[in-house]
Amino acid sequence: MAKVLNGKGEDGTAGNGSSAYPYFAELLPRLHAMTVTVILSRSASVAVSAGSSNVLHVNHGDAHITIPLPDVPQELQTTCDTKQDGMLSLRLPVSSKVAKTNTSDPIPWQSSSLKSAQITCSGCSSTLLTNTEDLQWKDLPSEFWAEMMDCWVCHRGGSDHEHDGQPVNPSGEMFWAKPGAGFVGSTYFLISPKDLQNTKVRGQDEGTAVACRECEKVLGAMTPGGVRVPKWNVAVNGAKHPASKFVAAELLESVDAHATYHFLLRSEDGTGTGPEALRIWIFNPSLHITLGVAHPNTPLTNEAAVTAPTRVMKVLYRLVDGENTDTAPEENVESLTYANDVLHVIREGLKASTDRLPQGLRKFGRWDVEVAAGCPWEDIDTVVEYVSVACESESERRVREAKLRTIAMHQSITRLRYSRLEHEI
């Protein structure tokens, strides 16, 4: 664990005399252990105990501190010393059972929830669809599934299937939205222009912007399959979600499809000043933590917080110049493009979250460390909420990523075989 500063309140930046104790606990299931860090007000000898529940008891002078944990530790009763800066760091053995977490779908607005839904502009709440009662929605397969299909069709043997290197179904052209029928992707809607109202379209060419007639907000763009509307530009039944929620979902989808953990988030037009790109490193796509601030001599009254730790994704990030990405040759980095305003929201949210961390935890080498509380990433729920320094070694990380690449390769082969069989039938 990295060194952290003396803590007071949520950011741990004040000195002695603090009445609040920031804590962070992370479950390491492969090691059947968890790490616990508590920032105390001063260097001292403390008594630590744990019983049959996922709670750690820390006696620090006259203060009794209760820390919720992501799993149930083995029974413990000991005395240990904090570091000079007041940081208490422990590694506790746990049972082999993985803690229960929220398993709800992190990606909102799938087809099952859109029947008769009112879709409006997120800027001015103008109604965008003409006939929501009769409109039929269908979920789109993963865009990476389309990518695999392109690869399979283009590389099949025989002269009957030659395309001069061009895929049969380029991404975004496999599905065409017809009047009365729309498609739902993980991050966007595909809608026929005839089903839209209160919008302005400057032409029918691909890439032409589609804007709200009332507030001039750009809602999406024309594609060969219809109007592609990112979900963060609209509201459904009055509910809105930040762009960062869907960006995180897209990154996780790429992890599942390609076992890719390094991403470069670029601006679509490449204009502007300052760093324009974000390097994102998903160090662990799924882990269990508890994080917060404990108050002395105060019992845990929120039972849900004790029994259900948060399932999160561990991420490191840094800003890079749009033209100089500084990518190591051996790194498999996937490049994704987003509108300038989307990147701005993500950058500001990450920075705000980093500023909430103790000074000593805000950097890991060249990378910035992000924690979600109080920023747009917080709304991602089970997708992205916390970023911390790595607790596993470089060799462990390489072994884990190699295993995931193997799994992804076998999944791809299985999908291709199924698709070919379906095609022949």
C-alpha cells in the first residue's frame, strides 16, 4: 500500500486531533485475504479485533472505531503500531467465500424497459419521438460481435467471398432502423429519422449532426442505419445518466471481448488546448471494497453497508497530449473517440475524485489515482466507483491478463463457429 497522509475528514489532509478516520478495505480473493488501511489521528499502539461478522474493531486511545469490511475475516485479536503518519495497515486472512454484492445490470435503458417510454432531450426536455406507444425496440448485439463477424466473412476461403479487403457489414451498417422499430445498443439508440420530432437535420449524409430544434443541443448523427443517438444526450421518463456511466460500460465490454486493459480516449475532432486524450488502465475489472470515514464511538447502524460491500473496477489514468500518446510498443492499447464535451466531463470528474484522496494516494508512478465519491463516476454504481494503487505484483498481473486473453480467444472461436453453423443452416 502506498503511503498516505495524516487524515481528517474525507480527504485525510488535516493533522492531529481528527475526529474522523478515513478507511479503505480491499478483498484479495485469490490470496484469501484482504488489506485494510485506516488513517488515525496520530502514531500510536492500537488494539485490533475481529469476530464472526465483516466488521473490524480498532481501539485507538479512548476512541473505539468500527470499520465495515468486504468479507468476514478470521478471528483476530492483537495489538499493533501505526506508522509515524498515523496510518494503520493490515492484511487479514478471510474465508474462501466471495462477498455478496449488487448484481443488477449496470447499463440502463435496454429494450425491455423502453416500452411506451418517453424519450426527451436532456437539455430542454423536448419530446423526441412521435409514437412511443407503437414503437418496437430491439437490443443490438455487442459491436465487438459485429467486428468478429466482419473478420470471419472477410477471411473465409474461396473466390466467391472476396471483397478486396472490405468487410461485408461495416460496423454501424449491419442494422437499419425502420419507421416504428428502433434498436438499442449499450451506449446509444438507433432510430429512424421518421420517428423523430422536434429535431433539425442539415442533410442525409453520414455524420450529419442531428440537433434539438428547441435548444440546439446536438443529439446524435446520421448513419447509414438511421440516427445514432448517444444515451447521455437524452432522458428516458425524466431520468438522465452521465456520459461517464456509458463510457465505463463500453470499456468493460471491450475487456470482455478483447481482454484489453489499456485504452486511449481521444477527442473526435482533435481540436482544443491542453491534454486532449486520456490513458486509462483497467487494472482489475472487478473487485470488492469498503470505503468511507469512520467516527469514533459510533456504532454501524446501516446494516446494508455492513453486509454488502461495493463491487468496483480498479483503474489508473493520466492525461496525454493528443498527438503524442506515449504508448509503449508492447502495450495493447485500444483507441476510442468521444465528443469534446464527453471527454471534458470525464476529465473533470476524474480530477475532482483524485483531489478527494489523501495526497500520498493520488499518484502511482506516472499514473493518477481516482476515487469516485462526489464525481460523475459515482453514478456508475457497479461499473466504476474506486481506483487505487495495485496490490498485486507485475508478474501476477501478466499471468491474470494472459489467462483472460485465452478465455476471450476461446469465446471468440465459439461464437464464430456458432455463427458459421447458423449461416449454413
